[in-house]
Amino acid sequence: MVHSNLLRPRDGDALRAELRQVAATSDVPVVFGGEVSSETLYLSEFHGTRTRGLDGLAIPPRSGLGGRVMEQRRPAAVSDYGSSMSITHHFDRPVLGEGLKSILAMPVVVAGVARIVMYAAVRERGPLGDRVGDIMTAAARRLGQEIAVRDEVDRRVRLLATTRSMLDSDVSRTAELRSVHEELSDLARSIGDAAIRRRLDAVAARVAASLGQEMPHDPRTLEVSQSLTPREIDVISQVALGCTNIEVAARLSIGAETVKSYLRSVMRKTESHTRYEAVVACRRLGVLPS
């Protein structure tokens, strides 16, 4: 599984680091490996090889030693690759061309899927031994934990992006409804015909209801609530969440002084003396949820 997320470090870099660690601690002359993508293993990282025959090799499931390990999701070894009866021999030419005989293949399994396969190999026949197996197992475990952490970070980033997109959509819809409500209220105040004004006020009340606001019935209270602009409501809404002026400015992409100006206007219109009083007043007016 190859990731294209530009923020995610390359899993191949982590693999290369582990292969170097294996080579340094095990004294095995040849170590190599690659990532699994679309159920195919692609060899990409090498240490100690003499030829380029293995470079870029694509190994499907059940093919060769790597394909077997990828399919079974557990390590396997051969003490004489060329004569082994436990594997297919699709890749004899590049493997034997490198002179490899005894090979251990170790899968890196994350969430039940082989994501990487690492190899340790020598050019002599015979088992590699338990010490090499332990070193490779430890490397696979570290690499699997690292990839699992990266996967979880990717999952949370995607979730955050989805949530943010939904919130942005809701904020955009709310802002548009507030703008429509403001225009209806302004239009109602400019109409001399009482019947038409009442109809406009009724439509404005329906818009307010869609915003989760309950329109006040007292004429003076109604006038105050309708006098608040959408931007003033945005500012006082952020203040109600406990944001400082600087935080409000950052969230709404405006200057801190502009926030102060909007806040002073809200306090003046609601006859409040403090930020807290302004929030309480706006909740009473139905501008903010109670």
C-alpha cells in the first residue's frame, strides 16, 4: 500500500533505516526489501547487493519466497534457494544472478495485511540461524509499529479534513441564512404597509427558526436583535465560546481591532457593559443558543 500523502514520511525511508540496522547488527552481507502495493511486492531498498537484477522487481502473491511470505503473512526461509521445493522459481535468474543461496524473508504485517517484506541473505548454503531471525523479527515489529502510527495519523487527518469540510459547509449556510434574515429585517423596517411588514417579519422569523433562534415578541427586543449584523453575531458567537479577541480574529480572518469594534457595537446595541453581559443579552434575544 503506497501512500501519496505529501505530509507522510516515505515508508521506504523507514524500511531503509531498518535494513541498515539489520546489516549492522547481524553481519548478514545482503539485506533488501520493498513495499506492498495493490497486492504486489516491489523491491526497492538494497544493502550489499552486487547487481541490479533485483531492483524494481515486482512480485505477485504466492510467487517466489517473497510472494509466499506476503500471502501467508509469516516469515519463511530457504537454505538453498536454487534447489528449494517449497517455493516457485519465477525469480531464479535475478536471485541466483546475485549469488544468493540462503534467504530469510520477513513480512511487516499491519492490521492483518503484509505492507512490507524484508530479506536477509547470504551467498552460502545453510540456515541463517536464530540470531538473524530474532534481529529480523525485532526490525519487522518496529517497522510495523511505525507504519501503524503513520496510518493512524493519516486516518485522523482525513477525519479532520472531512469534519472541517462539513463545518465549513454549515458555517457557509448559516452565514447565508443570517444575511437573508438581515435583508428581510431591513426590508420589513422600510415598508410602510403594515400587512406586508408583518408578512416579511413572519418570513424573517422562519429564517431565524432555521438558524435555531427563537424570535422575540417584544417590539423593542425584536428591534435590538434585528439591528445586529451577521458579522456582529459571528463575533459575539465566538466570544460566547470563550475566545479572546485575538482568537476570534484568527477564526474569522479579521483584525483584532475590528473584533473590538464589532464587540463594542454589540455591547452598545444590547446596552451591555461587559463581554459577559453582551453574551447573556444575545442569548436572551435569541441571537445565540441558550
